[in-house]
Amino acid sequence: MTGLAHRPEAVLLALLVAVVYPLVGLRRFRRIENLPEPLPSRTLLRIYWSLIVSQWLLVTLTAMLFFGAGRSLADIGQSLGPRPAMTIFVGGALLAAFALLAKFTTGQLRTAQLTDLPHRMRKAGKILPQNGEERAWFIAVALTAGVCEEILYRGFLPWFIDAHTGGFRGVGYVVAAVVFGLGHAYQGKDGMVVTAILGLIFGAIAFSVRSLVPGQLLHVAIDLINGIAVGATLARIRLQPDPVVVPAPDIDAPAAPSA
């Protein structure tokens, strides 16, 4: 499949995935940073819709590239891999471990205040759901991101990079993780670092079982649970009344004369 990676359409797709799409996403977020907070539902749902359409479009182009060469997405990991039982076990174990962690973190979020949230969460919070309709659409966003981003950044891009470098197979996962982190620049520097580390973890999972499925399951769970929980926390904080500030007495002021 090395020859396929050198075709002009494969190079163009790699540029779309690694350069154009992250830059478009960053530009989109820069525009909404100046909008009122929380975003109007219509604006937020339009953002969700554009994310869903754009990511599935990139995956469709990826599938067309492989289908046109008589291949399929299974060649970049969209299958249960050579050991389906192991793949299923790993996916279940990852979900169980995340469920335990999520129980702890979501419990903390119930009483968290704005200053308790990391900077990256506060920055990303502007595009997180605040009400029932937004949460329903966000489920589709989380499913899309979990499935599509693993295909693009743990499947296609590592395959493309490895085909062009001819080096150790893990190089593609490392480079793709860096690109994945840069694609989340709207979360600030710490957000990019955390996302790049997650990209390395997802890459290690895909590399170990030769399947994208466990990473897709975990990715969906992380985006869905964390996104809804943090969004609900921010909504709760915004509804809290502003504290009443009582001015401190001026101890240096002269005392009022007694009657």
C-alpha cells in the first residue's frame, strides 16, 4: 500500500487532515471567542452541525481513497484486528477503567466552582452543551469525534506518515499525536499538551491491538461524559447569584459624635 500513499489524492487528503482542518477549526473558535457567553443555542447547534459534517466528509474521502485502490478502511485498523477477542477485551477494560475515573471526576464537578476548573476546560466550555437540546446534539458530536478522529489521526495519518518515512511504525503515531494536539489549540497550551498525550495513548492502543475500535470506544466515552459534565457544571455556575459584597468598615474614619 506504499504506492497508494504517494498518489496525489492521498497527499492532498493528508494536507486536509493535518493542516487545513485544524487551522479551520482554530479560526472558527477564534471567531466565537468574541461572541456572548453562553452562546445562543442556534449558534452552538450550527457549530455542532459543521463539526459532524466536516469530520464525516473527511472520513468519506478517506474511504473513497482506499476503495478506489481495491482496499478498505480495515487496512488502517477499522476492524477488530487479527485477534478479535483481545480487541474486545481491551475495549471493555478501557471503558471499565474510565467509568471508575469518571465517577470520581463527575462527583467533584458537582460542587466545583469556576476557579476549580482547569484553564483548558474553561476555554473549551464555550462550545459545550448547556441544555437538553444541546446535549442531544452533543451526543452526535461525541460519536462523530470518537469514530472519525480515530480513523483520521490513528488510522490514516500514521499510515501515510509511515509510508513516506519508511521508519519505525510508531513514528506515524507520534507525529499524528502532535498534529492532534495542535488541532486543539483553542484549548490553550495546556489543552494542546493534554490532547497530544491522549493522542499518544490512543496511538499506543491502536498499535498494540492493530485495531481502532478500542480507542474509538474510549474516545467517545471521554468526549461524551466529560463534555456533558463540564457543560452542566458551567451552566450551574452561571445560574448562581453574584455574591453580595459588603464594604469593610473604615477603621480610620472619625467616630460619629455621641448624642
